[in-house]
Amino acid sequence: MFEDVIATPWDSRTFGFNTFEIVYTSDVNLKKTLERIFQENRLGHYTVKLNPLNNKKILHEFGFYYCDTLIEPYCNYANLATYQKEGIHISDLVDIEHLSNSVYGAFSHGRFHRDFKLKKHLADIRYDLWLRELHQSKQVFTLMISEKVAGFWGYSNNKILLHALTEEYRGKGLAKYFWSIACQKLFEKGYSELTSSISASNIPVLNLYSSLGFKFRNPADIYHLLLE
């Protein structure tokens, strides 16, 4: 499309229209890009991520709307807090169909769920497809309580990407035990630091990462625009 506009086909296949991310470099370049998009009538869904302290005037002038603020949790091995609880462990051998249901209802803080112009059930499907891709690439730990599936924990290299407990186990203070084991497994692969990305509004997950010894950096405001 344009040099600073990147297509995101993994999202377009879910929502049924073209989806893009605009790479912010400066207000001047952003304005030029948006003017071209409107002049050439490039329909689709657009995402911009930028520093929370940046002026948002240009985005508002072109009809963008706020969806989320992301922050980056990070932790090294020395700072990781460990927790143990009898019966809690992780597995690599569980079929994807036993994990997929954990997605639904788990990501209400996600920017696609908070985008009032998108259908929430499609946002759930987006996370389901992402989980299936991670599982196919053998980048998912299954969270287990004894022999019962309690959720999933997806990653790529040292980055924690996607995680959820099944509805039965949410809100019971169990997550820190699973996350502790999973983080240790990644550190065993030789990484010096683990990172993730979470919504700043998701207080339970923010508290979870904090309890494990993670700190936070690199906030980014997320704005969306849907041109139909």
C-alpha cells in the first residue's frame, strides 16, 4: 500500500475487510499518509500506536477513536517470584479442541473487543485463530490442575503472547501458580528477559505480572479507524 502502512492479513481474514497498521514516525508523515488514504478512498480498518504524550489532534481530525493503552511487562530471572501449589502443572500434549473454549469471554480488555465498530464475537474468533497458530507451532503450554485442563499460555521466543484460564478457574487466585511455572520454563530455554504486552486497563493481569516480579515500560496508546 504505502511505505508506512502495513497490511495485517491475520486480522482481515477474521473481520472480512482489509486491515492495516500505520507506523507512526512523525506528525507530518502521519498527516500525509492519512490524506492519501482518504484521497484514494482506501477502505478498511486502520490501527495507529503512539506514545501517550503525543498530540492526538491529527488522529481526531481524521476520525480515529481511542481503543486502548498497552504497556510492556518485563522481567529477568533474578526478579521472578516463584509460586507452587499441589496439582498445578503444565503440559505440551493437549489437543487444541480442549483449549479453544478458554478464549471465549477471556479478552474483554482487548482493543478489538473495545472497538465499538467491530463485532465482539469476531474479536473472540481472532484470538481463537491466533491460539490455533501458536498451538500448531508448538508454542503453547496447557495449564493443568491434576488431569483437568485449566487454560493455555502462548509464547514466541521470550515474549508471552496469549494466555487465559477457563471460565471455571478465573478469579480464584490460581493464575500466579501457572504463570510462575510457565515463566520458569521459558527461562530454562536460555532467555535473559521475558516480555509481554497487556492493556493498562486490565488491572487483574497487571497485578498478576506485578506479583511475579515484572516491571512495566513502553506505554502506547492505540487508536482505530474504520473506513467503509
